[in-house]
Amino acid sequence: MLIQLVEWVYRHDQPFNCFPSIHVFTSYLMIKSVQEHAAFSRKFKAAVYFSSWLIICSTFFVKQHVLLDAAGAIALAEILHFAGRTLFNGKVLTLHKRSPSE
């Protein structure tokens, strides 16, 4: 079944890879985000780490991307994460519900 799924991806996936890999970029940003947020449980963080690294590795195993695509995505994520932390003075942004008076 898994082999058939990979064969299906090879048949239907167009050979136009994106630099940097958006899959690696968003997965790595998820890792960076949960790693700094104390509100998430260890179990939740482990699930995010595991699934994110699984996504990153799968881009190589199904030959969607090359190492340079992943390295570029991780570098871009690090730069944007650093810029965001610098702009907001190291504060972690959180979503909150507005009170009815707002």
C-alpha cells in the first residue's frame, strides 16, 4: 500500500520544486514555535516535533526536494523567527478572546 502511494505521488506530482521547501519551512516554524511556549504539554510538543520531522524527512524520501531546499527553508525560518522575536522584544504572541466590552 505504501509503495503504491509513493508511486502515485511520483506519477501525479509535477517536477517543479520550490526553493525553499514550504513543507520544511512551515514544519520547522512549528517546531520553533512550540519549543518556546510553556503552555504546551510535553506530550503535545513531542507530537509536534515527531510529525514535523516526519514531514521534513518525507520531502526527501519521496524525492520532492533536495538538501539545499531544506537548508534554505530552515535558514529562512530562523531569520524570520529571529526578526519576529526582535521586533516584539522577545515576547511570545498569544491569541486571546476579546471581552464583550472591547
